[in-house]
Amino acid sequence: MKPSARTPENESRPVWSHSCSLRDLVAPYTIDPAAVESLDTGPAWPRRWTARWKTEKADVISPIQELASVPAVASVPVRGFTWRAGQRHRPGLQYLLATGRMHGFESLAERNLLLALDFVSGWTEVLSQPFRLKFTTKDGRSQDHTPDFLVLLHETALLIDVRPAHLIKDKDLLKFAATDRAAVAVGWHYLVAAGWRRQVLTGLDALSARRRPMSDRLGLQTELLEAARERPRRFGELVEETSLPAVARAHAVHLLWHGRLAMDLSLPLDDAAWIYPVGRP
């Protein structure tokens, strides 16, 4: 039987917008222990398993034990992002403020993951379809898998697969287990994003509408920050205390996206939502 998406511990705990990590936002998938037992992890397995990277000039094949030393930023996606009539998935390009460029995705679920990455901090680069992992099982079979994203952190990296829990098939369990094993072997982390905390996607979508730079000639952001600093306020009350509430709404959302105001992302963003000064939720 396949394991199900794991509900994060204490589902009712707040998800503070100004300090949350990606793991605070997603419902991760538990790696199947039986799949781990099926992998070939005998002596020297990190030399037998390989990763195929693609660059503008040639493919680069490295053993897993050298995975962390490959100049990943010089690579390009190992699979192209194509569009055709009748296809069941929805690929596309997502702009990230954090990198200032477009990033490919192969489904709407992957697009949501990119949006969440743009919201959280602590990473330096994200690469789509970074490499093709080739691994073996105990019965001698060879299989391959391409993780959806490689997120480069300051001293390590995070491999991510995005798969809604109800779409995960038995054949995926072995691939997830192998990718997790490869990541751990080089000191990286691995995450299967199988779902989201309650309200998170709705909140991120609302906040992202004002993530781009905004001109504030009327000083409304200063008014909002000063009002919130006095005491936490409901969103509707906070904007009404400014000199131009209708415009202040957009600036309040902008400040929330950029972590200068705080809210609990596990609750809806509406006029009743509590807004806090950063550092005092």
C-alpha cells in the first residue's frame, strides 16, 4: 500500500508569512521504507549511480558521489518545456523576483511550487529539470528519474519533486526513494511536495499580485508600518487608518509579500485577518 501525504505536525499552528520556510508551507510525502529496501545500496553504489547533466555544448555524466561538485548553474534543463494540442499537463514559464528571470515548469502544481519559492528566502538559485538520475535496484534493473527542481542553498541544496498525493503511483515510490538516497549521500536534502497547508496557496496567490516594485509617493507604506507598530490590527482596520485606504490596500499586500508586515498564512487574507509588525506576531 502506498503511504499517504503526511499532514504536518500540529496542522493548526500558525504559518508566519515573514519567517516561514518552504517546509512550513507544503505537506510532504513520506518516503516508502519498502522502496528504500529495493534499491541497490551495496558497496560503492555512489560510484555506480550516475547523474546526467545537460549544458549548452555537451552532456556531463557524474557519479553520485560527485554530485555536489558539478557546476550546476552552468547546466540547462535536461527536458525541454513543450506545448502541443491535447496534452494533459500544463507547462509554462514562471517569473521569479528572486532571480529576475523566467523558470520552466511542467504542471500547474510545479508553478505553485515556484511561486512559494519566490516567497520564502534562504536560497540562491533554482534550476528546473536539473539532471537525470540513473540508479539500480537489488534485482539488477536500471531505472532513471529527473527531479523537478534543484534549489541551491548557501551551503547545501534541496532537490524537489512536485506530485499531488492522489497522482502518485507505485512506480514513483522507487524513484522518490532513490532521489532521497542520492541527495543524502552528498549532504543535500530532498522533498516531495504532495500538497499544501490549509489556505497557503490562496494566500500566496493573493499576496503575489503585489510582489513587484511599487512607487509610494504618498508615503502610505510608512503609515501602514507605523500603525501596525502601535499594535496588531485587522487588515480592514489597518488600511482605514491611512490617508488613502483604497490605495493603501495594495501597499499593505506588497508589505506582506516582502516580509515587512506579518500574518498567519494558515488563515484567509480578508478584512478580518490580523496583521502584525514584523518580529511581534
